[in-house]
Amino acid sequence: MPSYSKALCLAGSLRKSHKGQAYSTKNTKRWFRVGGFHLEYFDDTGKRLGCFDLRNVAEMRPATDSGAGTSGLDFVLSMGSNETRLLTISSEGAEPHGVHLPPH
């Protein structure tokens, strides 16, 4: 697991698209944590469900799916060999985010 002790850590509840489906078709509430180059997401029990390296984000843009609302973002992830994956996240219907600063 990445170490967050010397970097800014952002964490909060968001909704994300589910397994490549359109956000408006199916989205799930997840707890997200960003530290260093990694974005991780967890279920309600704290089990880590996924992670991706932010250096693999080929494009980040306002969500193209209107169901994600005005806070929606699309992450286009480079999966290698010209393959991409779309992940849409939104804070619509989720708890407020938090910014956690590491101890000095």
C-alpha cells in the first residue's frame, strides 16, 4: 500500500460508474482516497475494491453523462496498447469530501 505520510491526502465519499457501465445506468457509493500518484476506492466495510495510478490518466474532463450532475468528472485511463477505460465519478448524493494533512 502507498505511504501517505509525506504527501497531501484527499479522501471522501463519491459515487462512481460501475464496471464500465454508463454512470446514469449504474453507479455506486465508494470511499475514495488519493495520496501520491494513487487513487484507491473502498466499500462501506473498508475493503479496498480498486486502485489506479493517476499517471495513467490520459484525460480528465467534465462528465459527458448528464446523470453525474455538475460535479461529475470523467477519467479516461490508459490501459496500454491503445486501450482506454472510462471511469466517471460525482459527488452528487455523496457526503462532503475531506482534506487530510499529514502530521509534521
